[in-house]
Amino acid sequence: MAAGIEETKACGREDNAKIIEETRQYIRDFDRNAQASTNATELYDKMLEVYPNRINPGALWALARALFP
């Protein structure tokens, strides 16, 4: 399942291997949770359990809604 990158980089964070791996893990977690979810709300809630402090949760909601219209 394809996942969009729903977050923008936090201001002040440098591009480095750690940030890239965090993004890859977020995408893997999104794909895993999307496969285990039956609707947008369930996916959104599962991702917020794992990533409660990510910036721009509205983008996550938009992506969840696009996946589960």
C-alpha cells in the first residue's frame, strides 16, 4: 500500500540519515496500520497512538480520508 509523506520537516531540523530513517519508519507504520484498519478514523487514531507529537495531524487526517473515502 502506498503512503504519502504527510509531515513537513520541523523547522530547524537538518536533513540527515536519522531524519530519513524516521520518515521511512513512519511510512512503514502508516502502511501497516492502514492494512489493519477498516476506516479513516481507525487509521488516524492508530497513527496518533504511535506518533502523538508529529507536526501537522491535519495532513494525516487528509491522507487517511483519501485512503478510506
